[in-house]
Amino acid sequence: MKVNRSNQIEAADVQMQGAEGCRVRWLIDDADGAPHFAMREFLVGPSEPTSLSHHVPSSA
């Protein structure tokens, strides 16, 4: 079992249009032996605009 503090994992810039200023930490991915699962933490500044994800219903 992997046990880490999320702040010990390096954050990377999100490479997606509309996500300027956002960063991501890959907490669990295929490098951890999870080829079909990923857990990420997104870091968004208080004044950073982001676009709605396609996972969010348009009525939200």
C-alpha cells in the first residue's frame, strides 16, 4: 500500500487550454502499479479562472 503526504509529491502545470495557473499532483497512477486507475489532486489558485470540465453537467 502506498502511503504519502500529497504535499510530498511534486506538482506539475496542467497542460490543457483554459487551465492556466492550475497544477496537478499525480497521487496514484500506472507507475504505482495501478494501470487502470489514477488519483490526482488539482491545485487552483483563488483567482484563477477554469473552464467547466466535460464531466460536469451543463445545469451545474
